[in-house]
Amino acid sequence: MQLPSWMSDLGRGVLDVIYPPRCLGCGARAHRPDLPLCAGCLQSMERAPDMGVAARLDRLPVAPTALDDARALWIFDKGGALQAVQHALKYGDRPAYGAALGRIMGRADWESLPRLSGVVPIPLHRTRLLERGYNQAAALGTGMAEALAVPLRDDLLHRPRPTLSQTDLSRTERWSNVSRAFRAEPEAAGGTWLLVDDIMTTGSTAVAAAQTLREAGAASVTLAVLALART
Ligand SMILES: [Zn+2]
């Protein structure tokens, strides 16, 4: 059952008093309740190498020409602190964590970003959105848009077609699963967009989303992801 948001916020407030939030990485009392990780864990996160995303995209069955540039902040390891964070983001009803991590992404020392028209989170299909209650990429996008002082445009890209979970699919299957999943609004035309997602594995979802924006006339699309999955 989906509770009204004021009710779940109230419940969370009560729970936070009884069980103070702990760092999802090391279990220490979190320094800031809006962040899933303590300062120590945040500092010890492994940064993704500069060319890490580009190298991954080169292995896709299509040329990733729709993306002008692509960056990842951290490396995602199975069983690592970020997996606990991802789980809390996806299933734990913690959009505030997403926004706080998005602000960290927005303030990261990326090499120069183009002048942006806005931040476009990769959308979820309606069914999955209803299951989760919110889109974790949109939560990250909210924080990024705030840190970069550009509009959040979560109204530009839609995902009308449900897709299978990508988890057990091969690289080629992942591409055919998502290649035509998105639809863009005509307003995407002419814009310079920053596409945002949480974890990138093969990059097929991001490239499909970027391709849809470019087909709608976007001038440029740059991708920023919270983390690149280690393979
Ligand atoms: Zn910690």
C-alpha cells in the first residue's frame, strides 16, 4: 500500500528518532542524516577513471555517437557500500539520499561541462515507477540540477514501453531490450542536455535515451552517472 507522502515522512521522522540513521558503508552514525554515507566512506569511494565510461560504451553493439561526452563519479562494486546505497535509493523510499548524492555529482570536478539547457533524468516505465514510488535517477537529477543551477527537465523524456530487467541479459540483448524504449518531447530540440542515471553497466539504456533525444533534435547530450559498475 502506498502511504501519502506526509504520512511516510512522519513515520520516517519517528523511526529516525528510535533508530538514528547509520552510514550504509561502515555502520557509523551518519554525520548528516540526509546522506547515506559518512564523510569517511564518501572520501574513500573509488573514483571512476576518466576514460572508464568511454571504454565501456565502445563495447556496445552500436556506436555511441548520440552521446557527446559521458562521465561517472564512482566505481560500483557488488557488495560494496554503493550497493547498499543503490538498494536504499531503489527500494528504501529515500529520495532525499538521491538528491544529496546528486548535489555531490553536481559539485564534482568534472572537466568542463557544456552550457546546459537542463538536466534530464532517465525515466522509469510507469509500472516500475508505481512499484518504487519514485525514480531514483530523477532524485539524483534534482540534486544535480540544483548544484549546477540549471532546470530539471523530467518532462522531456518518457518511457512508454516496459522493458525486461537488464540484470540477466547479454550485451546484445540489453541493447535490443532498450533501443526503442524511449520517446522525447519536441521541446528537446535544440537543447544541450545532461542525461542522469544511477548505475551504468553496459551503457545501453543511456545510449538509447540519448539517441531518442538526438532524434528529437537535441543539440548535444552529455551523460553523468553516479557510478560505473565494475566488470
Ligand atoms: Zn561510513
